[in-house]
Amino acid sequence: MKKIVLLMLAFAGFAFANDGDSMIKAYSVVAAGIGLGLAALGGAIGMGNTAAATIAGTARNPGLGGKLMTTMFIAIALVEAQVIYTLVIALIALYANPFLG
């Protein structure tokens, strides 16, 4: 709770600033950081679940190990693509911010 209060006090300086663009830039940086953190967390959980299911499937039927591994790599690529999409949106929000006039 103390960290949240200190974070809000840190942003109070931006709230009372005269320039509205600096406020939008500051919140864009915070949003990009939080968005990338959540995307990385979700991607890591998805990749872990995919790897665990592949290992369990290979342990049950070792003959299907190659097919399961191929399917796992495709699934991991799809999960990683979602994280890369979030990175692209975060970079757009940081460098080509559509909210700045």
C-alpha cells in the first residue's frame, strides 16, 4: 500500500505541470511498461504450460515425441507472436504517440 501511495505522489508532479503533453508521455511510458510486463508474464505462463503438456505427452507415449515437439514449437511461436504484438503497440505508444496533437 505504501508503494502505491509513493507512486501516486511521484505522479502528482506531472499532474500539476503546465504542459499536457508531458503528462501524456509519462502515462504512455507507464502503460507501455505495464503492458509489456503483463504480456511477458502471460507468454511465460503459456510457454510453461505448453512445455509441461508436451513433456507429459512424451512421457505417456514416447513414440509421439517428434510430433508433439513440432506441435509445441508451433504453439510457442504463436504465444511469442502475441508478446511481440504487444511490444509493437508499446513502441507505437512511446515513439509515434497518437494521443499527442
